[in-house]
Amino acid sequence: MPQSFDLRVRREREGCGLAAGRVLLRDVTVRYGRRVALEAVSGEFASGSLTAVVGANGAGKSTLLAAIAGAVPLAGGVVNCAARQRLAYLPQLAAIDRDYPLTVWELITLGGWREFGVFRSPGTALRARAATAAETVGLTGRLRRPIGEISVGELQRALFARLILQDAAVILLDEPFAAVDEQSISVLLDQVTRWHQEGRTAIAVLHDLDLVRARFPSTLVLARRCLAWGTTQAALPAMAV
Amino acid sequence: MSVHSLIVEPFESLAFMRAALVACLALALANGAIGTLLVLRRMSLDGDVLGHAVMPGAAVGFLYAGPSPEWLSLGGLASGLVVAALAGLITSERARRDAGLVAFYLVALSLGVVLVAWRGSNVDVMRVLFGTVLAIDQRALLQIATVSTVIVLAIAALYRPLAVGAFDPAFLRAVGKRAPYGAVFPTLVVLALVASFQAFGTLMAVGPVLLPAAAARCWGLGVAGSMALATGFGLAASVAGLLVSYHGNVPSGPAIVLAAGLLFGVSLVATSSWRRIAPNIGGDA
């Protein structure tokens, strides 16, 4: 039996154990038409790690998250994520249609989709968890509002509450603090830290390097290729080059 | 003229008016939900294009079997689905998308007219372009009722993924475990348009789907509420249009679409002027 097969089996077995939240990239390449958005990125997000993805505009940061989430087809390479079924992906806010007639409460409870599925309505236990999640992000008084009538910061808080309900092992956040007010950023950052403490793998695309330095232990610097990947202290200087 | 002779008698005395009424009511039940989802997804233009995409296939069905409702529908369904799949493929290249859709629209329409005119008469061409609400026979009626039932049941069963996919497709992809929800909605739209095509022809098939939904959307209700109101508007427009067509001796398909258009106009004006007045009332309080 070829060795690569053995390796794959072993990886899948590991997936059931401690390394469940690990995300492994091997030569990940993504193209949009002829344009190469991401070229041969390899490396590993350890299970339970908290990583900031930084880089200039067009460096492929969002593409990397989309590739991990399986939202864009790979032109080459492999994304190995044993927890694919327990992966939560929060795209940039612009991807959400805010004119859609939905209340904050409805948006948050959608996070329990895996429990109530396509047909059933959310049960009592889930509704209680949704209420707790809403309280955690400070939205308790806003639950009946349509999502079109709350601020950008509040919408992002609601989406974080939905993420809390999703109970994911791997959490991907694409520019979670863009256009969000200071107070909301601090609420959201606390939640990211809480996820990290709970042992979940979190990967966030960010622009604010001071914030990365202060709150994110690991950093990946992208410029279509991987420029640096490691502890924030070691990797971040690559941004200046 | 009594109320009875104005409203009830046309349907009481004429079998073709009754058939038209039942067909329009069956269509309105399916169209309320489909149209609302189309409007919420901002896919009105796509709906219009798919309405014309039905045409070449229906024309091929016509060439093969003459004006038989089954063959017109099967052909229309086939070409509608092919174009829906092609439109899905070009979605990734956003910049060229609207031009691509309009190209489909024009080519499909012209191809259909050429094919029908090749073997058929001018009457046949008018028939596929504008439909024949008042010439719906029992076979066509059964077909419309069946398709509407399938659509309503499918939307009832898949309501949550369809509603969520409309505002946050990335989330649906993440939780949907690769279920092909992306293909379900276009298929339902094509089915609705094929059913509508029988009655309203390719040029107006999308009218009874979109206009009541667009009117209902003005009122700022939730998804389910919008669907219910759109269905109600569709039913009202059907009855009103048929009566106007009977008493005023005007073509019935356009009369129904006009009635729905009137509802849209009234909804738009009423809700936007309310929005202008309402803040002032709030400010006084």
C-alpha cells in the first residue's frame, strides 16, 4: 500500500482526537480567471491557535479564508481540515443583504441550524442559548429589530452571537472589525479571546497591526504567497518589507 | 348593473372564464412565494430572462407536436433549465453578467419566434408570445394545477434553506452539508414560468410572478408575510384582470398583468408617502 495512503488514514484518525481543530494547507493555489489570487501557500494552523492574517489589499487574505471554508474552488493544492463539518465562516459584512426582512433574533437563532435542521423550529434549550449569546454580545434589547435598522457594529455582534451558537471547532473571520464602532470592537475582541481560551481554532483577516500585536499570538503575512507565518513577534516584521 | 352581473355572472355563465379563473388562482398560489424569493434575492432580471428562455424549447415542442400543452411545457422546461444552468455558470463573472443575460433574452426570444413562424401561423406566434388565458382547456388546467402544487409543496418543505440562501448564501453553504440548494430555486422558478407561459405567453409570463411580489415587498413585512400578501395580490389581480377583460373587451393576459402593475404602483406610492409622513408623527409624539 502506498505511503501517502497510510498518511491520509492517519490524518483522518487524528481528526477524531485532539487535533480536530487543525487546518493544514499544502500548496494551496486559487485563481480567478487568469489572475492568481493565492499561490502555493503551505503551513498549519494548529488546533486551538489564534491567528491573524495580514497583508496588503489584494494579497489573497479573503481568498485564503474562502479556500479553507471550501467556498472557492482550488486551482491546486489541498486544504486538510478534519473539522470541516464544524467550521464556521464569517465573510465580510458586505456579503450579507441588510435589506432582507429578518430580525436580529431570527439571525442569531440560525446559528443552531445543525440542531433544528431544515424542518424543525428551534427548541427551548436552543432559544435559551441564543438569549445567552445575545446577552454576551450586548444585544438583548435589540432582538426584535430588523437587521436593516441596526448599526454595522450591532449587525456584526449579532453575527458573532450566531457564531457562538454554531459551536464551531474552527472559526474563520474576514475583517470582523471593519467599519465597526470602538465599543463593538472591544465586545467582539473579548469574544475572540474567549473562543481561543475554549480551545477553538480562530483565524481572522485584520488590517489593524497594533491590534494584531496586542491580541493575536500567531500571524500569517500574505502577499499572494506566504511571506511569513509564525508567532506574531517573529512574523509581523515581514509586513514592513 | 348589479354586483352579481358585474362580478359573478361572467364566471357563472362562461366555462372558459371559469377555467381561466381557476388557472390564474392556481398560478397565483405558486407565484406569491416564488416571486417573493425572486425579489428578495434581487433576481428580478434573471426571472425575466428565464421567462424568455422557455421560448425556444416551447417552440421546438410546438414544431414536434403542434399546440399541445404537454409538449410546449416539456420543451419550455428543458430550455429554461439549460439557460438557468448557463446563467449560473456566468454568475462568477459579475461584470459581464447583465450583458450576458440580455443576450440570452434576445437570442431566446428571436429563436423561438423564428421556429414557431417557420411551421405555424401568425396566430401561433401570438399565442406563444402573449399566451391564451381564455383558451385553457382541462389538460392545460390540470398541468398548471399540478405544477403549482409541486412548487408550493417544495417551498413549504425547503422554506428555511430557500429563505436563508437569499440573504446569506455563504452561511447556507457552511451548514447545508453540500445539499444542492443552489439548484433548487432556479428549477422552481423555471417550473413556475413554464406554468405561467401557458396562460401569459413568453412576454408576460414573469409579470404575474414578479409584480404581486414587488407590490407586497413595499409593505415591509417579513418573508412569510410578504409571500402571503403577494399571493393575495396575485389572486386579486387575476380576478380584477379577468373581469376588466370581460367587461371592457380587452385581452385578458395583459389586463391581469396591468392589474398587478396597478397594485405595485399603489403600494409604492402608499408606502413611500407613509414613510414621509410617519417620521413627522413620531417627532410630534
